[in-house]
Amino acid sequence: MAGRRRWSTDEILDAAAELLRTSDAESFSVRKLAAALGTDSSSLYRHFRSKTELLRAVADRILLAAMEGHRPEGDWKHRITALALRLREAFGGQPQLAAVWGRYASGGTGSRLVMEEVLQALRASGLPDEEIPARYHRLAVLIAALIASEAGVSTVTAEDREQGMELFRVAVLGADPDRFPALAHFARDVRPLGADRRTAFEDLLAAQLAHIETTVGSGC
């Protein structure tokens, strides 16, 4: 009788990424992945010590793919903006993995490439070395949160999205002006969370970079 097939690490990660396209990190399990591969969980634990380690590896492959062929161009602000948009696009095609990255982070080569680019760009900004780690952390949290949030919206079905829009319209346009005077005043201009998220993404990132630039300019 032929022995059970041995799956390579890359094949396992490919299968995990495919499984995560139709599920989330909460419902994903090594047992389900093993079943999809036609093997048992123990064979996968030879490659990864835990579900979390496996999820981190899957997310890191997205980062690695995003950095492939990347060439830094422009000033430090342009470099960070271009990188953030590159990551946004990479995870936009696999939104479930964006949530994985935001929750579990990554310590692989892809993660190191992203960190290296941001840190180099921040050094080019003129920030003192002692301030760079904290600034890096704020940028990393902001970018990961924005990408994960946008990914979450993109996984909503068309039916649920339409229902949500209707609830939004009722909640906003029907707000009692006595109880919610500001909401009633701005009701026709307030936009739902899903509206023009790319512009919101770029504006929030630009504000953080402008704050860094002001800090450098003031010599603080």
C-alpha cells in the first residue's frame, strides 16, 4: 500500500491560504487544513508548532509577495505611502489574511522587508535615531489597522451591505434633532464607513506623516 503523501511547507501554506479565502482565523483550524489535504494534523505539526505559527507564516507570504520587485523611490514620505498602498493592494485580494496579519503579526522575511523599508524611510526623514522605533510602531499599527478594517468591510456580502446601508440611512436621516442635534445637522453629509476608503486611508496616513515632518522641522 502506498504511503500517505508528504506535503511540503509551501504546499501547506498554499492550502491554508486557499482555506482562509472562504473562512476566517477564528473558524480556521489545523484539523480542517489537514482534512483538506487528506492527511492528519500531526503531519502538519512537523512543519508548524501551532495554528498561530501557521497563520503568521501565511500572512508573511503576502508581505513577501508585496515586497517582490519593490524599489524605493521619492522622498521618505512617498516611500512610506507607496509601501502602505502596496500592502493595501496585496491584502485587498485576500481580505481574510489581512485580519490574520493585523491580529497575529509576522516575523518572517516579508515582515523584515517591510520593517526595513519603513525604518530606512524614517531615518531619511531626519528623525533622531532614538525617536524612530516609536514612530515606526505608530505607523505599523495605523497601517495594519486600516488594512484589516477595510478588509473586514470587503468580506460583507452584497445583501448584508445593502441592509447595512439602509440601516445607516434610517439611523442618520431619522435622528431626533432634540436628542442628536449634531447628527441631525450633518446627516446629509455624513458618509458610511464603507465609502471611499482609499481616500480615508491616504488622508489618515498623510496626517501621521505630516506630524512626523512637523516634529523634524521643529527640531523636537
